[in-house]
Amino acid sequence: MELSNEDSQDLEKCLEQCFHNAPEDMILLHQSQSSPLKANNPNERRWNKRDIADSTMMMLPTGRYLRRYKNRVPQEAGPQDEVFLWMYQAANDANVPEERWAGGLIHDETKIQQDLVLDMRGGKLHLVGWVDTGVEGNDLRTVEQGKVSELHIMIWDVIARLQDWVFSLDYILDDGGEENRPFFKSHFNGNPLDSKYMAVNFVNPTKIVVISQDFFGDIRGLHTRKLKLNEKYILWKHLISAVQWDREVHSRPIKTSQTEEMLDSNALFLMKSYQASLPDVTRLNITIELLENTSKMISIFRDHRPVKNVHDEHLQYLYDNLQWFINWHISANNDESIAKGERS
């Protein structure tokens, strides 16, 4: 709404009188809103960046800033000395001791754009080429479709280059995709759990490296299992029945668009409420036991707070959680009534 100059001045005086004895936060809010509204250019109608930073409302950098930071070094195929030099200088500038120059390597299979290739530089899209993706495309195709030996060489070549720049590796993490599983298994002689997912660091044999697949892939995989524990079946029909009951009884039913949402604390609460409505309250005990374990595991991995030391209670929760799943795994493997292909 646009006011005449006279009305605008009157309104401004009224607001100044109203805010005369107002708290500082309210005055800051008024100033931050009124200043942009006075601007003639729509691009100037925004909050002061210092006000936003001081408010702690937004803790992460903007997408534009991330793109500028990411493209400080032009992205090319394979390991680049410019990137390693940048990391080296950043660690030195931050006065990080060399013994703490450690971290992990996260890799994922990549879908390749065959027709149009665009690159983001300086906040603007630049057309790189058509159809031919060049060396970078060939390398990415190896990650997506290549043999385990090719992926093994590519990953450990990057790790060796990191070692040359004094950066050490603590862990390797992938998403559990079909292309990554052979690479994961190639580092272990038997069951990875027996060695606690620790393998030899080929670049520095005096150290070990933890190789694991991300937690969310395991959660997604649970829905494909035939679960049976202590002669009691965990049926996905129980979850479907609980959702149907919730829709019939409550006006605002639970949303279940993701597998994870069927295994979290909300699903546990729903199942317990559904159990209380049944004549036989013991029929869902083993399903509730599963949800008690999955919901705790999901809440821990969704928690943004870091694990501070080896005595952190979250680690004990995860250990107890692991024991439950190990017992279920042993029980399923020893059950002859379950088809062999459904026991893993």
C-alpha cells in the first residue's frame, strides 16, 4: 500500500511515539522493517545482514556464498593440486595443528548429464559443452558403472594425494548403493562386523581406516526384510493397520511418506496407541520392540549434537541397539522356516 507523503509522515510519527519506550529488540525489528520499506529499489528491501547474523536465526551461509566458496578453485576431473593447496593454506591460516589435519572421504555414484553441460561460476551458469563430457564424464562413469578394481584405484589415489599434503584419513563413507557395495566388501576378508568395520589404510599401513555405509541406507533396507524374532513375526501389516486405525479414529492422522517415518518415535507412539485399542494387547509386542530400537537409532543419527567422547551415552544406546539387531540376525539365520534368500 502506497501512502501520500503527508499520511506517511503522520504514520511515522505515530509509530515513533508507540516505540518510544519499547524494548531494544522491538525497536530493532521496527527499524529493520521500516528502512527497507522506504527504499525505492525493490532490491534494497531486505534485512540488514548484520542484524541477521547477530540474531543467530540463520547459522548457515547462503547458497550464493557456498557456490562462490566452492568455485574458488575451478572444478576439473580428478584430484587437483589447487584444491589441496587451498586446503593446506586454510588449515594453516586457522592455526590447526598438523595432528588434527584428519577427516573422512565421502563418495557417491553420480548421474551424468549427457546432453547439456552447465557450470556454476561466480553465481552465474556457464555453458560448458554438449554431449561429450570428456575426461570428467569418463571418471564419473567409472564411479557409477565401473568395476570394483577401477573404483578402488580412483578412491585410494585421492587418499594418497591427501597424504602427500599431510592430510590423514580416518574413515570412508558411501551411501550403500549397488555400485559401492563391492568396493566396501573388498576391504574385508569376512564379515565387516567382526573387524568393527576397520580396515588397513593402504596409504599408511601403520594406521587403520573405518569403512562404512550410511545409516539411512540401512533404514531404507529394513522394509525389504522378513522379520522374525523369538518365534514371533514382525509384520508390515501391523504398521498398515495402525495407520488405517489412526485415520479412522483421529482427524489429523500421521503422515507416512517415507520409510524412516514408519520407524521413528512417532510411529512407535502410534503403534502403542493402536495396541491399547486391541483386545489382545500382546499381539504387537515384537513389532513395538522393533520400533523401540529403530526410533532410538533414528533419533541419535538425526541429532545435530556431536558425540564428545567415548563415554557419551549415545554410544551406549547404539551399542545396545546393535546387540538387538545382532540377536535378530542370528535368530533369522538359524530359522529353517525362513527362505535362505530372506535371512540376510
